[in-house]
Amino acid sequence: MCAEWAGEEAGQRQYRPPDGWVRWRMTLSWHGAGFVGWQSQPGARSVQDTLRDAWLPLVGHPADVARPVAAGRTDAGVHAETMTAHLDVRLGSLKPGTEQLARAINAHLPPDLAVTGIEPAAPGFHARFSCLGRAYVYRVINVPQRRPLWEGRALHRSGPLDMAAMRRAAAQLIGPHDFAAFATQEERQTVRELRRLDVQRLGELTEFHVAGESFLRHMVRGLVGTLLSVGEGRLSPEQMEAILTSKQRAQAGANMPPHGLYFTWAEYGERCQE
């Protein structure tokens, strides 16, 4: 059940557009190298502002389009394969000739950002608060010599990686835990439920697939850094429990660079899909 429907039954606040506005649900993809992340920042190029700017030529006035909201707020340099977002537009403000809305928006977007799908949002849908789960993949190009075509898209590691050891370590991190040891400057409560942490080898790539309801700041990159330390023999799988218990960031592996990280999907309940 999505957050809006649960809130409605409890008589709580509804996450719906204001009266006289229509909400559009979008699927986005972007290359993160040229962005400071999703979130708007003064004087910086964000995905959020770039997307809103692309809507402005399609409406009568800037006040007719709200700031978009995404399922997750990615950091600078992080990519998105499939990100869900929504945006509210004043009813009747879209100019004639915008029936092919995704194409019209993409005509005003730069090459590193695209709307891959768009539709009117279901009643009560909210890209962030309706989201029941988020997934990422971190890609490592694991070959002796670097691959220029993967530059900016995957982390290069030249030495061998012990896949079995990384998988044993990953298995110990699944479930609800206090992940303070993997978070950076986190002020929120640090207990999270990790639903998936798989390590896969696909040719020259090693991929770390991570899924959960929500994540702490830099948590995924810290998890990958720790598993790579295991794969390279600097940590053992048996140390995972002690690292979790310590709640000390210095006990876990380093945060890996953002260019290997991709937001891959957001999960929603069926009633939000109708």
C-alpha cells in the first residue's frame, strides 16, 4: 500500500497537487558527471532545476509549473538509469501542440538528461513518499588495464577480486541493522533494512546490486568500498559483524567515487500504479 492511501485511511495529510493543478509522473535517465546531483543548489547545475527549465517553454508562465520531486536525491556524479519523478502543472497551462509531451520536454533538455516516459499520475501519487523501495547498482571494471569507454561510468580495479569472500560478507549485511558505520555525517536515525546486496560478475564488470526502502548518506558507496576491501584481502568477511556493531565510520571501507553508482529503479504499491 502506498504512503498516500495509508495516510488517507488514517486521516493524515494527502500528497496531492493543489486544486487546479495536474500531476505528471515521469521516468528519467541521466549521466551524472555534469550535475551536482538531483537537488537544486544556488549557482549550480542540478537535475531538478534542469528538468523544470525544460518545462517552462511548454507552459504560459513560470508560475504555472512547480519544482519536480524525485524518488531519491542522488549526489553529484551519480547516474540514473530509471528514476521516477513527478511535477505539478497548472491545469490548462500547457500550450497547444504538446500532445507528444516526452518529445516536447526532451527537445529542451541537454544530451545528458532525458524523460523516457510520462503519464498523468494516479490520485495520491507522490514520487518520494509513495516509494516503497529504491535500488542501485555500483559498477567496477575489473581488468588489468583501464578501459577508456568506461571512463566516468565505472570504477577501475586492476587486481583480482575474491567473489566468494565478497558474497559471504554481503550476506551478513542483509536485513535490519544499524548502518552508522557506513554513513557519512548522518544526523538521522541510522537503522535501515537492507533487502538486497548481491555481487555479480558479468564479463569484465563486477556489479554490486543494492536495494532497500531508504539509505543513509553515502551508505551504498560505503558498503561497496567495504566489500571491495574484502575482495582485495584487506578485510575478512568475518569482520562485518564487528564493523556493524562498532557504528564507527573508520572501521568500514572508504566511500567509493560516485561515477560507478547508478539509481536503477523505484518501487511503488499497486494502488499507486492504477
